[in-house]
Amino acid sequence: MNNDKFLGHNGFLWFTGVVEDRNDPQYAGRVRVRALGHHTANKTILPTSDLPWAHTMLPATAAGISGLGQSATGLVEGSWVLGYFRDGNDRQEPIVLGTLPGYPAELAQSGGFYDPAAIYPKYKDEPDTNRLAVNNEDKEHLSLTLRKATRITGISTADFDAFTNADGSAVAGSDSDTFDQPTIPYNASYPKNNVYESESGHIREYDDTPGSERIHERHRTGTSYEIDASGNKVEIIKGESYRLLSNKEQVQISGQSDISIDGRHKLFINKLGVTDNHYDIQVGKGASINIQVDSGDVNIHTIQGKINMNAGGDYNLKVGGNYTVEVAGNTLETIEGTKTSNTTGAVIHRGSTIDLNP
């Protein structure tokens, strides 16, 4: 049977038009398009609801089946598109091949060939290209303006106030200082910055501007990460952060590290009670550990086990108030040198027996 009227052999009837509806009841990514020349702009004669559903063509890198690859969604009402009718002159089976960004001279209006909700286009007298890709200082992207305005500076680090030790020697401690969130490294040059932005404001940038290469990904709330041209990475989390590891983690920091916490900080080691899961802190040669409590107590409590302290040099203790020791068992002091006690008040010893020269 000879039949030369089949898809691919029945002529190529193409169109340009405007998306007016994307709420596909079949969730297949279809859109309703009003095609120039093929459809009237009069929505009383041809309402949006009577336009045929158009399938959207995905790139070859998307599987297009079983939810794999890129989603078929993405077009919005008001998008200009190019396509063809796979059923030829019947014009009831349109296929959208791609979008046609332009330079809007007006915002959405009533009638056909416009976004019915009057949301898009958002701007007129400027290209549809994302502002982050264009980098026009007179029309700066709102997210960039907010990033510059909310940059955090002057974050305090730990400040150890004691200047002398209990023996009168100087404290070897780090100087107090502050640190800043690095300046925003955005310096895009058209057409080097590849930008994706979603409707709600999620942003992804792959910027290939020479000397200012960046990767930036941002949630609409401002939670983001950015890698600058030098490989430095800045993470900003506007809400809470959770990281749940099922196995081990090892971290090496070749430079310095500062942590400033406004709230509490709790650390639980060996939660499962496994033998030999120890908590070790080692400080290399030439450095000290300094602990300061501005207003509060230092409490060390063992439920079971000893407290052992070995001083390789002197052991110095300076108490600003009373010094109380309560021992449930015996007290043993072994002193290889001399012992000197200087007391400005009374000295009282009580015991069942007191032997000064046993």
C-alpha cells in the first residue's frame, strides 16, 4: 500500500507564537501556544482554553522517558517559542522546538499573544537575557544588590584577656582580631556568564569571564555557595544546617581556623559507648591552649573514671576566692624537694591523730 502522507513526508508547517497556558492536566510538560498567523489574537473568538496542547522538545542529553534527565517543564506564560505542526495542515498537534528571547518593548496586556496573568515579561526596553549575564550597572540584578548589602563584616574571634599566668609569666595567646565575609567576586562580562534562574528566584551561575571565573548557586532565601577565580569557597546558610554522615570524616586545614558561635555548642563523643573511641587533642610545639570563661564556671565531672594531670614542667594554680578540696579517700603527697606554706591567717589541722614526726 502506497501512502506518502505520514509524519516526515507531509510538508513542514512551522510557527512562532506565545505560551498562554502551561497547566497540563497530563503533567507531560505540554503548553498551549497562540501561533502568529495561524490563530487570531481575539480571545473571544479563540479563548486560550481552545488552543491545542503543544509538546515540548527536550535536548538530546535528556532521556525524555520515565522521569529521567531534564524535566519537560520550564516554559512560562508569555514565552515566545518556535515550533511546527507534526500533523501538517490540520494544525492540532504542535511541537515546540525552542524559545525566542527578545527585547520586549511593552509589558503584558490583555488579549492574545500575552501572558494572561500579566507577570511576564517583567522588564521592558531591555533584553530577555538574565541581568546577571548582561552585567549592566544601571540595571543590576536584585540578588546581586542584596548580596552586596548583606555582606557580613567585623566577626569577632576569641579574645583571651589574661595577660599573666599564675606564676606571673606572660600568657602566650593569639591576638584578638576580626574577620569579614570576602567581597562579592561577581565581575561578569557578557557573554561569558552562563546563568540559570527559576521563577521563584533560585540561581545558578557558571561564569567563564577571564580572571573572574566563578561558580555560584543560590537559593531564593540567600542560602548559597560561591567559588571564586582563586578557588576560594564561601558558603552562606540563612536557615539551619544539618550534615548527617554514615561513615567517617577526615579534614585537613593547612592554614588557620576561626569559629565564632552566638549560641551554645555541644560535643558528644563516643555516643554508642564503643571501647577505645577516645577524644584526643594534641597541640604541637611552640603553642598553648588557653581557655577563658568571661562570666561562668568551668566544670569537669567524671561519672566513672579518674582525672589524671601530668605536668612536664611547673604546675601553677592561682585562686581568686576560696580553695576547697573534698576527698572521700586518702590524700598522698610525695615531694622530692622542699614544701613551703605561707598563710596570713590561722592554720587549723583536725584529725583523729596527727603525727608530725612518725
